[in-house]
Amino acid sequence: MPVYAPDSVTFPSAAPHGFLIDMDGVIYRGSELIPGADRFIGDLLDLDLPFLFLTNNSQRNRRDVVTKLHRLGIEVSESHIFTCAMATARFLAAQKPGGTAYVIGEGGLLHALHENGYSIVDHDPDYVVVGEGRTVNYEMVEAAIRMVMDGAKLIATNLDPHCPTQHGLRPGCGAIVAMLETATGRQAFSVGKPSAVMMRAARKEIGLDASRTSMIGDTMATDILGAVQLGYRAILVLSGGTRREDLTAYAYRPDMVVDSIADLSAADLAGIATAGNAAATVSTRPRGS
Ligand SMILES: [Mg+2]
């Protein structure tokens, strides 16, 4: 019986366990570090475990995010950052190389599109791309609606309905997209969490197997749903927008629930202490008990 086993293919016996980590509500709230987040990330760096920060905020580019994290005492590099703006731009570049986009969004999205060979135009685009931001005005919405009716495809970086701020909520990308969808009768394609496009691209970016990937997030509808759909270990932290009693409203559940990232052990989760048997050693450790 023929066996396909070329010499160039190797099968590592101990593939690394790695982490996809949401930021807002997990690492910081607004401009404040969540206590213990710096220790957890420091442990990942010390243990040389692969990880990637995964954000549905398309406003900032990688360098902006790194600067924000540095100011909070988290010393990571640009290679640790993966935004939905990057995921969207790479997706469009793969679908239609060298295309054109009309953008409702900010610097992070514009930068990512340019980096991936896209031109930003104000008429007759291939795509209308909508991201987070506060620069949208009625004229832009009107222009975008006409373009979609003329055949441009409607793309959303994400569909989060709102964004947390120090002063409460403001409308998110999903709210702007809903206005365009209602006016045009067309449905947007969304690339950010929980879309498999972004969830899978992030895992592959740092070379992880699905079965050895943990997603840490604070939002059921994005972080946890995406992880459940992709077969990653889903870890919900209650330091952001979700309370423990909210879980009953969802048909899917995270694998672990902890009060904060401070309650997690990177070594335990990666199975390092017990020779790869992570599932048997993981336990939730309620804060203060
Ligand atoms: Mg979050």
C-alpha cells in the first residue's frame, strides 16, 4: 500500500500551545491596566509561548497598539498584534489583489489596506469597507449607500454594536453597518471576531494547531463564539463586558470562566508543568478564595 511520507515533512512531537488574547476588557479597561495582566504576559514571554493579541478595533495600527501596551507596562512587539483591520485588508487582497476601497474608518484600517496593495478611492470602488471610528458623517453614509447600490461589495471589519469608553458606550462598527444594510437591503460580510476568517488567520499567524490554541476574551458573541466555532479552548474573563449571570442567555459555553486574567497560569494552560496534559491540570481559581 503506498504511503505518502515525503522526507521534507516532519511531525513535531510536542507542538507548542499558544494563546490568542483579546485586549479591551482583558488586558486593560480604557487606559487602565487590569491588575495581573502584565504578569500573565510576562510569563508567556518568559516561557517562550506563542501568543497574539486579537482586537476587533480597527482604529489603530500595530505600532499604535504596541505603544499603548508599552505605556501600560506590557513589553511586546508589533509581531504580537493582530487587528481586524489587518485581517480585513489581507482577506480583500486575497479575494481581489490590487483592488479599490471606499473607507468609513480610521488610520489603522487605511494603513492596513494600503499595506496590502489597496487604493482608497471616493467613487466606483470594488468594496465599501466599514471600520470603527468617530469620523463618520452623513455625507459618507450617503456616498457609501450609493456605491453599494451601484455594485460595490459591503465589507465590515467587525459587527460589535458598541464600544466601551470611559464615559459609557458609543456606537460601534456594527451600528454603522446596520444603517448601510437597512438602507441598501444588502448584507455586509464581516471579517473580525467571531468570523473564521480572522480567527483562523490569527492562529496560523503564529503557527498553532487548533487543538493547542486557547482564546482568552471577555465577550461571548465574539471571542468565545469564535473560539467555540474554530475548536479552540475558550476562556472567558469577567473583567470586561460579561457577568457570570449573562452566560445563561447563550447556547454555547466557554471551557473556563475566571474573574480575571490574573487568575490564569500560563504554564498550567500550556500543560508545561505536567508534560502536556493540560486538560487534566487546568482549574479555575476564583479570585480571593
Ligand atoms: Mg474585549
